[in-house]
Amino acid sequence: MRIYMQTVAEQDKAPRYYQLNIQQDLIEGWTLVREWGKLGAGGRVKHDHFESLENALEACIKVRDVQLERGYQLMFTQGQELSA
């Protein structure tokens, strides 16, 4: 699962991005990888571990919804469909 969101570019500000990835790990769990920052610059990365895919998807939906409320626009989704 991968979701990529971005803000609209303003005159003197680079657009910001927010990317979410859900990956299966090697210890029978799932990791939600969140990456965000300004386009063209180094960003930040955070890894959250979950015991089940359902919990990882639920967390991913919550993060996605918060970022959409903050003005990010959904640019790309790959993988399983996420419902609100």
C-alpha cells in the first residue's frame, strides 16, 4: 500500500509532500512508514509497527484523513483501496 499526497505550490514556497507506505516486516507484523517534507529538500521519516494489517490500515486511514484536512491533495494511491 502506498499513498502520496502533496500541497499546492505557492508563489514563494515549495510544495510539501506526505507519503504513506505499509510494508510487511520480517517478524510477522506490519510497518507504516510515513515520510514528509518539502519537495527538493530532505524530509522526515517515521516508522510505526503494528501486529496486524488491519491495525496498520486503520492508522494509515487516520493519518491520510488528517493530512487531507490540512490541505494536502491525494496525488497517487497504489495497492489496496482504503475507505474512510
